[in-house]
Amino acid sequence: MVLCLEFAIPPLPQFVTVGHAVWSPGDRHFVRTFGVYDLLLVKRGTLYMTEEGRDYAVGPGKLLVLEAGLLHDGYRACGEDTEIYWVHFIHGCKPAHIRREDIPWSSLLAKGTVEDEEPSVQQRLYMPKYATVDVEALEPILHEMNEIHSRLNAENALRLHLLLAGLLAALQEECARTTLPEPAVRLARAAAAYLDIQWRQPFNLAALEEELHFQADYITRCMKQHIGTTPLQYVLQRRLEEAKKLLSGTVLGISEIAERVGIHDPNYMTRLFSTRFGVTPGAYRRRLRQKEDATAVNDTLEL
């Protein structure tokens, strides 16, 4: 089982410092309770760490993220030259722990619109807690971070934060592919991928069965458990998000929008839209226009 850390974003974790060193035989990490997260990556040798009583032997190609506020130390000295990278970062919220296979990768997230003044949904960032990672893929990022940090100035400071974001994205990819997901997860993802292509077509559960070679009841259970929706709910979410986009970006009528998103009864689409977003399509569009008009008036007054 691969355990991952789940961080609520935004905001993204904030960079503190980065480093690279070779520890000699006999070197051992000291005891501390640290207020930042300490991401450790070992290129060669082995680093022996304990966090809150749990021992980790961080060998070549291994990554360990020590969590802020938890007691950690080296339970054993290095037995050979041990080359390590470390990155310290902070984040305002305590992370949750989640098994890699339980991460809802395929869950649909609400898309932002021109009406939104803040993120429309709380998103999540995932990174392995302790896992084997692709050192060759991560080392160029870490090397560049160290280079910039050694000559940090106002001109390159932003680049350092962007590199941290790139490192976090790479770690999330590692979290996704560290191990093969269990069959039920693979089936749920396969169903979502098929529906991502077919969502504009009339919903056809029999076609989904034929495509995936599993009974509809089992597909539905897998999607419900690992994505959080049934196949029909997944399709309707896709259609309603597209309707929301068309309402904000076009002058199409409600009936034509319903037709375009695969809901042939505009009254049914209105009911679905109202249930999901708490406002009718027409009221949603009027609210957008009112906001645009108010913005235009303010811009004119400022001129």
C-alpha cells in the first residue's frame, strides 16, 4: 500500500529552502520537531529516519516527506556515502492521509466561469508520503532549484516558486503511477474515460457494458465507490458544466443549449441545472449580464 498526503489547494505549498549534500558514513540526522515539511530524496546510500516512532529506511530512489509539527530524527547513522536532496515547504492546512488507490483521480471538478470571484471548488494536491520515485525525472528540477537558490535575487525568485510547483506536479504524477490500481479502480476510470467521449450521445448503459465487458450494476458500483457518481450522474454533470459554459459564453437560447449538451427537454435541463447550481439557467445568465453591465459602468466612471 502506498500512502499519499492530500493537501487542500489553493494556496499551493510555499517554498522555504532547498539543499543537496553527501552524508558520510557515521552521519546521523538530529532530533527535532520542525514547523515545515521536509521532503527528502535519496540518490545513493541510505538515510535512516524515524517520524513519530515509525522507522523509514530511505534508500536509493526513495522519497520521504516528513510532516510539519511531528517529531523526527535519525534512528541510525549512514553506513555509506549517502547523497540526498531536501526541500522545505510550508502549507497552512494539515494534510489528510489517503491510500493511492483511493484517490478520486477521475472525479469531475466544477469549472470556473466569468461569474466566479474565487475558486468554484476546493481542489486537492497529492504527493507520496514514502515511495520509490523516478530520480532521473526529478533531479533536473532539484538541481535547478539548488542553482537558483545559491544565487537568489529579485529577478529569479519567482522562478524558484514555479519550480516548486513543477516538482509538486511531478510528485503527483508519481503518486498516480507508483503502483497499478486495483481492478475496480481501473474499471471506474475506464468507464469515466468512455463517458468523457460519449457524454453528448444518448445515455446508453448497454453500450457501456459492451465496451467494458462488465455488467452495468458492477460498473455502477465501481464508479460510485471510486469516482463518487453513477455513470448517469457522471454524464449529467458533464452536460450541466457544458451548459453553464454556453450560458456564459454564447447568446444561444435555453432550448438550443439543452440540445447541444444532449438534454433534449429544456424543462428537464432547467430542473437539473437548478438542482445542481441553485439557480435556473435563465437567472444564471441574467446574473452574469448584470455583473458585466455593472463592471462596464464602473470602468466608464473610472475613465
